[in-house]
Amino acid sequence: MPHCILEASDNLLDEPDWQGLLREINQTLIATGLFTAADIKSRALRHPLFAIGDGAADQAFVTLNVQILSGRTDEVKAQLSEALLPVLARAFPRTFAGMRCSLTVQITDIHRPSYRRQIST
């Protein structure tokens, strides 16, 4: 844990190194001391089909959903969001400056009692 799902509209002005961005997200989470490298799973999805508000072409989004096992305090979740939002801002500066762009980070709980995992050896 955690699972990091980075989603973005397909009209971004920036073309970041997506693999590098995922590694930076992982490193940011590792630096918090709350997670080990082996537990973090990150992926990115670009959406060619999307609508924001009235559908104007100058609107874009980048959102990072970090799913963690339930039990962390709201303060810890806020600290995670605050650590990760600048990572997104650094990756998409042209889009954020040149479009109406929403950069968001959300920390969500995975229901601990029902979560199951099997790892191969």
C-alpha cells in the first residue's frame, strides 16, 4: 500500500516523463517514512474522452488519487496531499499557466477489514 492512480485529460500542454513522474510520486511517499518502496504501486492514465464544466477546450485536469489502508488520521492524509501537490505542479507548469487547469490530490481509504492481498515469491 498505497495505490497511486494518476489521471489526466489528454489535452495537456506539458508532456512530462510519465515514468519519472511516477517515480517522483513514489519517492515523495517513501520520504514520509509511512510506506516502504515495495508497497507502493503507481500508474498513470490519460483520458482522451472527458468533459470539464461547459466543455471548453482550454480546460484540463490532473488528479492523483492515493489509496491507503484505513486508519490514518486526517492530519496525516493532509500532510500526504500537501507533499504530493507540488510534484504535480512541477510536472505540468505550462498547462497550469496556459489553461484553466485543476491539479488535485486526494487520499482515500481502503476498507482494511475487507482488503486482501496475495504476493508471489
